[in-house]
Amino acid sequence: MTIEHKRWFGIPPLFDPKDGITIFDPPSNGAGYWIGAPSAIYDNDKEKFYLYYRRRKPRELGRGYECGIAESIDDITFKQIWVASKDNFGSISVERAALVKTLEGKYRLYIGYVAPEDNKWKIDMMEADSPYKFNPDTKKLILASEDCGVEGVKDPYIMIIGGLYYMLMSYAPTPHIGSDRSFHATADIFNTGNTYFS
């Protein structure tokens, strides 16, 4: 039995970034504009690749303002099939997500974004029968900073090993002096210099 979303780990081959092929261009040129934070899977049943990504502008113009999913049959030419705005999450910014096909054949999108209620990064999940059908209105909280005793969680990466789901993510440790609401005034604790590993 083959499982299409199995991930194989080893020593990656060396490559020259100049030989790369651009899939999508950033929304504009200049510092702070980019498209990235990808998560990709190949679906054997549909014989298609699915790629999650997010679009970003400079901080003062909206940060991570949109995310999307595209499909491809050759892993080079992609067509956008789903898009959501940061407004769909009531958020200042959306970030990396993990696109997963479950053992039951459903699709899940685990997405990190700034929670509107406290400006802390958290991770929610949407589930659908198809990558076309993710609905932010159905999102469920998967992990909040309070669950881990830290100041923020984001950038999930999901692995399925032995029938169990494992999540790797970025987190912002709470400084020794304790949490302070001012840490979250910028809605980006990861870039304040107030959180660190000891």
C-alpha cells in the first residue's frame, strides 16, 4: 500500500538557485514583497500536485495579506484554485500553513495567523473533501500560545508516521521577566527581540 503524502528524509542534492523556475511572482518589486511559505503535496488519486503559498507586502502596507492553493499536473505550471484574505481570519497577517491529505482521504490546512483577540500567533485547521473547498468560517483552533506556555506559535509542518500526526512549529518563548501585553503591540512577537532561547 502506498501513501502519497509519505515524506522521505535523506541528504538533499545540491542545487543552484539560479537554475530554479519561478512558479509565482511576488505582488511587486522591492523589499518586503514576496510570495512563499510553501507547503506542497502530491495526490496519487487525482494525479495532481497541490501547493499552498502566501502573498506578502511590506509591514506598513499589510504584511501577509493573502494565501492560496494552486494545482498542477507537472509540478511546474500551477493554476490557483483557492484563495483567502487575512480578513477571512480577522487577522493582521497570515503565515505559513501545512497542507495535508489525511489517512481518511480528507484534506486539511493547518494555518498560522495573528489572532485578532490578543495579537498572538496561533494555529487553526480547516478540513474539506477537496483543496477547492476550504472555508475559513469552519476553522478550528489547534494550538494557541497558552497551550504551550509561550508567546506565539506559527509555521506548522505536519508529518504522518505510523498512523499518528506530528506537528513541528515555530514558537516564541516567554522571557524570564514574564509576559507583557506590550510584547504583542506589533502583532509579531517573533520580530521584537523580546523573546529568546536561554
